[in-house]
Amino acid sequence: MFEIIDLTQPLPQEAHSYPGDDLAYRAETTPIVNASGVVTRLVQYELHSGTHMDAPLHFAPNGIDIANVPLRILPAHVVTVGARRIDTTDVPDVCKGLAILFHTGWDRHVGQTAYFSDYPFLTAAAAQLLVDRNAALVGLDTPSVDDRTDSAWYPAHRTLCAAGVPIVEGLVNLQAVLNASRSLYFAAFPIPFGGIEASPVRAVAFVDTAD
């Protein structure tokens, strides 16, 4: 048996987006009701907001799009980081085939403008070490793996995407799985948009509760 723990940001009817992008998410407050009584709404969504996955195509022109990222439930390892720079010393010795999830506590700022300022980020060297150690996926509870001040280059994005490693940004609630004493698994399933580089995901952890 497994306990399922939600690691996904809720989306209010309007949500903030990464500075410079369009409004992250907006739903029409008045639903459209047709003659049959069916309710539908028009939604605008910026794909790199909330809890989302970047496919390799995001920074690798020959990388796979979000529709071709394999659907996987991966064994996971959560790393708690106390500094703003997530560096090589924070990368686990064993990464092969794992979802490596970095818990910084930054999700406490979700819904505030502070969420997009001075958040913890992955150094280029740490990203390369994750690739060298064959991580299957990298996730974190900040809006981006890269520092905003280095956004002209995006070194962590470029390194991970070039190696075909999907990135899940904007996780929340990782503290709920920090003390999992049994097997931990992670899944984040994107919408299969053909030819598109990212998608919102419902990210969850599975914690083994077997006796």
C-alpha cells in the first residue's frame, strides 16, 4: 500500500507568473452555459508557471517535446538544501534512475511576489553532476532551476535539457516526505501537447506504508 502525497501548487482563478511572462493563469469567472446546461470555461495558462515540467525541447532544439516525455513512476530521493546555491555537495552520490528532488522550503512564498526573487537555484556544476550521475529527473520547490540574474544563459536548464533530463519546477509540500522511512516514489504527468516544450503537471509522491 502507498500513501499519495500531493506536491502540486493549487491554482486560484488568477495566479502570478515568472517576471516577464504573461499572466500565469486566468479562468473566466462567468462560466459559459449552453442550452443543454453544460458548463464550460475559457482558461489562459502560461506553461512555465505553477507546478510544471520542462521537456528537453525547452533548451535543446533536437530534444523531445512534452508529449514524448515518458510517463514514469520513479524511485525518488529528497535533498534538503539550506543555502541559496544548490551545489555539487548537495548532489547525492547515487542518482542513477532516480528523481532527485531538492527541498529548499521556498514554497512558503507561493502566491507572493517574493516567490520569484532571490530563490534557491541549481549551479551549472551541480546540474552537470546530476547528468554525470544519471539522474532520471530533477525537481525542486522554486520557480526555476536557474538564478534569475543568470537568465540570459540558463546554464542548469541547458545542461539538463541537452542530456534529456526532464525538469519539474514549482513543487510544494516536499517537507511531507522528508522523513519517509520506507520506499519513496515520484510521478509528474504532463499533458501531451505535441511540439510544445512544457506542461502543467499533477506531481505526487508515493510513500510505501506496508507493514
